[in-house]
Amino acid sequence: MKEGDMEFLTEIAQFEASVDMEKEYRIGWSWRHVRIWPATLSRLFKDGYLDNVFRSNSFTGYKLTEKAKALISTQKQETSTETQSVVPLNLSDDLFRDIIGHEDIKDLLKATLLAEKPVHVMLTGPPALAKTLFLWDIEQIFGKQAIWLVGSATSKAGLWDLVAEREPKILLIDEMDKMNAVDMAALLTMMEGGRLVRAKRGRELDINNPLKVIAASNRLEKLSPELRSRFAIRRLNPYNRSEFLTVVKGVLVSKEGLSDDLAEEIARKLDGRSQDVRDAIRIARLAPQVGVDKTISLLLGGEKNAN
Ligand SMILES: Nc1ncnc2c1ncn2[C@@H]1O[C@H](COP(=O)(O)OP(=O)(O)OP(=O)(O)O)[C@@H](O)[C@H]1O
Ligand SMILES: [Mg+2]
């Protein structure tokens, strides 16, 4: 079992406990439900910790095996007999390992995660610069202590109630600029550890558990000045040529499973033609069918120097 797998299993167990596995999840849950990379899940499957209860082109449904459940329950007994001191957050070198470059952002985020009192950070900048990936990685280490929100799809219950109920340590908000006005207003108060005037009984936030917010957004214009003021706003700049080459090669090899040579070829041929890592990913996915050159011209059109 690889380091960290136990945490994955515990998270999955928590998920399974929170839903009706007999009814709603009869065909199992997918990586999207548990927010664990498909590659990790297939490893856990190979090792006998997951059952593959359903498989179609678009959906692979898993559930925990008895072997995994047994392991989790022994682990639980062990930890409950240990002294329950507050474990300081241990940021391993693995955190952000899948993100290439952006060293200063990594340092900034690690510092804020370790800080005792909250500093909120907003990552902003053009598409495909790994902003969402940063939030994702943070969610992986915080597990249940994190709440993940996408601004355009805030839950019906409302942000305030969600936070009051789950008492997360960290709130991760992607596409912050699309968040609705009510939630934005709640956020303003929360970020300063304030009280909501009209909070329902039992819905007050615990001021001893100050919340950190890490957000991502393409645009800042939609955000009110007072909200912007509550964040350390960190801009991610587009990759320069050599960064783009490194990132593309890295992503194509590690995430798309390409050989070094093919990744190198695609990165080199895209040089000067695209700044978008997602272009490279699309090319990598189509190239096996029609070849790299043809795919590039199909996707990006025409000649290298055409207007
Ligand atoms: N520095 C990087 N390291 C690893 N992967 C990267 C990097 N930059 C981009 N990518 C890859 O590019 C794709 C887009 O990344 P991501 O979704 O995090 O971008 P984003 O900044 O959130 O973009 P958007 O603003 O459009 O939401 C992902 O597949 C990601 O793996
Ligand atoms: Mg994103």
C-alpha cells in the first residue's frame, strides 16, 4: 500500500457512510464523487481495496471491498487509543508535486496553510495556468476539513449554512467571480470572523475556528472592492516559451500517459502556436488517430505563419 492510500480509503469510507449505497449508489460512485484521481482508484482496485461494480464507456462505479473496510476499522481503533492531541498540519513535500513550476505560489500557499491565523488568497489570471489544480491539491490534504465550491454552482442551502454546519478549516472556491450576491455577502462577513446578523439559531459560526479561504478566478472586475481587499490577490502570469514547453511535456507524460518523445514532439511543434496547455492535451488525445502534424492543423488550422 502506498503512502497516503489509507487517507484515500478513509475519505471514501466517509463518503460511503454519507450516502445511501444501497439505493442511490447501487452502481457505485465514480472518481468525481470522491474527488480522487482515476489512476489512484484503479491502483486501489488492483490492490483489492475497491470493487468495480459497474463499468460503461462513461462511468466506472466503485465501492469499498470488505478487505478495505476491515483495514479502516482496525486503523480507527489504533488512532482512537493514541492520545488525541491536535496533530499539526503536516505539509509533505508531496503537496503540489503534480504542479510544474509556480514555485512562489506554492510557497505562498504553504505558508498560508501553516499560518495560525487566516490569510486568504485568490489566484487569478488567464485560463489553463493550474489555478484549479492548486485548489484540488489543497482539498486532497484537508479532506473533510475542506469545503469545495464552484462559484457558478453554489448549493441551495447557501454558503453560510453550509459553513456553519460543516465547520471546515478551509474553503476552496473556484470560479469565484461567478458566485451569487448572497453568498458573496456571507463570505465578506466570514472572512473577517464576523457574525451574520440574521443567522438562524444554531447557525452561528464558531469564532474559535477561523476559516481560511483560497479562491480562484479568471476575472477580478466582478468582485466588489471590499471582497478584493480581504484577499491577497496573486496573479499567475501566462507561461513564457520555456515554461510552456516544460509544463506541456510534464502534463502529457504524467497525466496523458504519452512517451517522452511524443510529448516532446507535441510541445516543440506547439511552440509559438499556442499558449494553452489544454491545446496540447487535445492534441495528445487526437494524435494517435491521425498523427501530430495533422492534428495540429486540424485543431489550430492552416499554416504556421498564416494570419
Ligand atoms: N503548471 C502546471 N502543472 C501541471 N499541470 C498544469 C500546469 N499548468 C496547466 N496544467 C494543466 O492544464 C490543465 C488546466 O489546468 P487548470 O484547470 O488548473 O487551469 P485553470 O488555471 O484553473 O484554468 P481556468 O482559468 O480555465 O479554470 C490541467 O489539465 C492541468 O493539469
Ligand atoms: Mg479552473
